[in-house]
Amino acid sequence: MQRSASTDKLKTHPWFNKIWWNFCRLIVKSFYRKFEVGGLDNIPDNAGIIFCANHVNALADAVVLQAATKKAIHPLARSGLFKNRLFKPLLEMIGAVPIYRRKDPEADVSRNEDSFRRVYELLAENQTLIIFPEGQSHDAPHLTELKTGAARMALGAIEENGVAPVVLPVGLTFTGKGKFRSDVLVQFGEAVDLSVPEGMDSYDAVHLITDRIRESLAEVTLNAESWEDINLLDRLEQFFALRHGKYHQRSLKQRFRALQRLIEAQNLLRVHEPDRVRSLVTQLKNFERLCSYCGVRDYHLTIKYQPALIGLYVIRTLFILVVALPVALWGIVNSIIPFMLTRHLSRLIAKGANQYDTTKILLGLLFFSFFWGLQIFVMYREFGLKWALVYAFSLMIGVAVALKMRGENKRIRENLKVFFIFLRKRQLKEYLQSKQHELEVELAKMVRIANRLSIS
């Protein structure tokens, strides 16, 4: 099969791929506190690949996904983005393929034939593509209806190239969209079965593969009825983790699996034990209100204030206050203007929670690059190259420490406050622990009921 000129334009150079991957990693590591990737063993070498990912965070989804793998990814992007003067050069450099949607104004859907041809050529050359089958970014706490494009591309590639591409589901889970320094989990699932019964017509074959893609995506994504359910189950997951002493050791993947099991259990219990579910939710909320009123968090009830632990805590706190805090303050003082501009303007510009991260990342790149560049230039003009380099290095160190320290001062104040509260009111801790134990007993009963229901 001869390679067309259009495919040559889509191919990127290895040096650019490396730069782009490192850039995406830097963005993700800076914006998110914890970045975890699972299922990398499911990505094959020397094969055409179609990543099918859920779409919950606009353009940030593609950046996060590229940061998760060193493979050069060619996104399938809506054609309107190619008309944007800011995005067009970047999309061309990373070899994006335009997709023309009927609902987009002035979109010529007949040009999708050329786009599909490009897709087949890239897959024949063992390139990697990313498509978001849901069609557009959304704020729903579950998968929305999948479009058939991914299935049509996969089956079309088999017919055109004689070789089946590898279709992999990718789950993107964000713990707090729009919240700076939240967490993100990327999970590559197992390859989707592309086999089709002999004699099945193309329409049914496309919908069969689309259903399989949806089932595979459901395994690597959280699917709840509402965000209220997600928030409630997240608190329950934390409660279970504290009960088993795994609050700090758990990975994002462990939290994800626990939340999946809780969603399944909740769906069963709502049908068979609705009154007990409502009672448990009320009991949990009352316990949280009580802890909040006392200024205590769940994990404070598990701490045993022994002399050795108190001594280590004092040493750690002194180190933070004497060494880390001044360095962090240097980074904060030199970054406060671009940070505040990014924070406030993103609230005005973003339309919905699914656009917050993308807006903050883009505005952050603009403002931080401008202000840091200006500050370094002023240092160069006033004091010379040597001090400009020293300032730039100190700025990077200060910002890195500030990111690590984010929220640390608040935690120190909370922990000291709770320590002295429990020191003065010893019975308060015992009372809260008794209420926590009552909740644990009820949760254990609900787990046993859910287990019986899932078996029957």
C-alpha cells in the first residue's frame, strides 16, 4: 500500500515527540498533585492502536493521555479546532486528524472520507490514534451515549489494510475537576474484541463493536447516577480505608476499585434495602456534622498520641517552618500575580466544570510564561546573566517546594488544634470513636447484605 502525501504531513519527528511528551508530563505533574497510570502492559508494540477514552475534561484529556504514554498519539479532533489560530499549529505538529460533525456550523461532513482514509494509513503504519467516542466533553458522572465512529474506523481499517488494529479502552478519572493540585488516574484496559459473526451486515457489526467498546470503557470508568452519589461513596471509601488502616497507603487505582464496588453495592441496596440505605446516609452525614462542629477529621480519631510520634511530628513541623516554608514563600511571592490572574479569569471564561482544567492550564501557560520571562529579563538587565540564571533557578525551586507544601500550613494548624482539644477534653475523642464504631457496625451489616445480593 503506497503512502499518501497527506499521511506524510501527519507524521511527526521523534525529537518533537519526545519534547511534546515531556511538555505534557510537566504540565500534568505541575497541575495535578498525584498522577497515576495503570494497564501500560495492555499497550502493544508494533501495532496500529486506537485509544477510546471517556471525555470529561475537554482538551486536558488529550494532554493527560499523552503524558501517560511515550507513544506519539494522533488525536481525532473536531474540525472547528483547526480554524483556531492558537490550536491549529499545534494540532498539525502532533498530527491530529480533523473530524467533521453534522452539528458543527459550516462543517463539510463529506470530508470525513478523507479523514477516514488518513486514519487507515496511520494504522497501517502502526501509529497510535485517540478518539473520544462520547463525541464531546461533558460533566455527567457516567458515560454518555457512544458514537459509532471508533467502531467504523476499526472495521474499516480491517477491510482496508487486511489487519485488525488494537482498540484499547482508556479510563480518565479526575478526583476534583477544576481544583488545582487534585489527582488524576489513567487506566488502559484490555483490547476490545473486534470479531464479527460471519454474515452480519455492516450496520449491525458497527453497533456490536460499539457496544463492546462501551462495556470495556465501563470497566475503567466510574458510572454513578449523580455527583451526589460519587461524593457520598467517596466519603464511605475514605471511612473504610481509615477503618482498615490504609488511608495513606492506598493508590488511586485502589480507591477507584473500591468506589466501583461501592457503586455496584449501592445500586443493589437501593433496590432491595432502600430504607437502610437512607438510614445509613443520614447516620454518616450526622457523624460528619458532629466531627465538623468539633473541628475534627476522621483520621484524627485513629491517631495514637505516643511520645515518639509526637516527637517526630514536632521535628517535621520545625523543619517545615524553618526550612521549607521560607523557600515556598519565595516561590509564592514571585508567582502570585500569574496565579491569581489564572484563578479568577478561568472562572469567568470556563463554561462548565469539564472546561475548568483546560482553561486553567491554557491561562496558566500564558500568564506564568509571560510574568516569569519578564521577571528573569528584568534581573538580566539590572544585574547581568549570572544573577538572572540564579534567580531563574531559585524561582523553579521555590515553586516546586510551594507545590509540595500546598495545604501543609492548614494541616499543621488543624493537627495542633485537635491535639490540644483532645488533651483538654479526653472524653470527646472516646465519644466520637463510639459514634464511629456504631457507623462501622452498620456499614459491616450493609456490606454483608450487598455480598449476599450480588451472589443470589
